[in-house]
Amino acid sequence: MPQYLSTIINLLPVVIPAIVGLVLGIVFRSRARKASLLVILASVVLLLQAVFQVVTNHFLVPLSGNGLLSWEAYSMIVSAGYFVFGATTLGLLLAAAFVERDPYRPAVPAAEATRTGEAVQPHRGTLVLTLGLISMLLFSPLGVVAWVLGVLELKAMDRGERDPGGRGTAIAGMIFGIIATVMMVVFLVAAAVFVYAYLSSPGWRY
């Protein structure tokens, strides 16, 4: 497996939660400003942890292998780095869970639309967000479904057919769907290139 592909796969457990946190923090910043800011900061720390992981694997490991850095020093640096990043991320997320937040107020409650005589159906933003999260974390092909359903949901809200209170969740789910779809395409292309390179190698025989 190419080194760059192995590095990307190793970074996914850190980068994907960071992307999820950034998107959710940005989308819901108007509802819970303090909590969203803390979640965004936690996501930035996760991204810094990914950078630290790359530096560790590509710089510190060769230094230790060449004898320029002892393995004891390497272990201390890595352990201290992961502890700092992990403790900071956990602290920020706990603070976001318990920080004082403003009460939730839908942009346009469904009851208000009912009083005006308009027939507004409940939004499906939660469904779009759920599909987007599943596509990001478990099954990337669902990203296409989340993407399309999110676009349809937003258009229905613009036409006044759906409760616009779910616009934020629909946007977040759609973004997750787009990211999952792009990631799926990139990995399919990378896998195809890897298989082609392997089949084209001189040592391969049918």
C-alpha cells in the first residue's frame, strides 16, 4: 500500500470527527453560540492532533531509527502530545455539553404557519442529518442520499412546504453527505490506481 494512502487511512479516525464537529459548530452557532464555539475549538485541536501524528510518523520515527533521537525520548514526546491533545479535546467537549446556552427558538414555528392558514409539513432535517452522519462514519454511499434529500428539503422549505425550523440540520446533513460522497470517490479512484499499479507490476502473473 502506498505510504500516502496508509497515512490518510490512519488519519481518518481523527480527521472525520474534526470535520463533523466543525460543520455542526458552524451550522448551529446561532442557536448555541458558546457551545458551538467550544465544539469548533475541540475540532481544531483534533486537526492539530492529526498534524502532530503526521510529524511523528514522518519525522520523529526516522530520527529515532537513525539514532538521532532515543526511543525513550520519542515515547515521552508522543505520550505527552497525545495526552495534551486528548485532554484538551475532552475538556472542550465537556464544557460545550454543560455551558450555559440560550433556549432554542425555531426560526418560524409550525404553529405560526398554521395560524396563517398555510399547510406546512414537518421538516425532515433530522433524517438528513442522521443519514449524513452515518455516511461520514459508517457507510459512505449513503452520502449521495443525504446530499440529494438535503437539497430537496431545502427547496421545499424555500417554497414554504416544510417547517423551516429544520434548515440548520438539513444543511449540516447535506454537507456531511457531500463530504462522504467526495471521500468515497477519492478512495475509489485511489483503490483503482493501486490495483492498476499492482497488476502492472512485473512480478504479477495472472
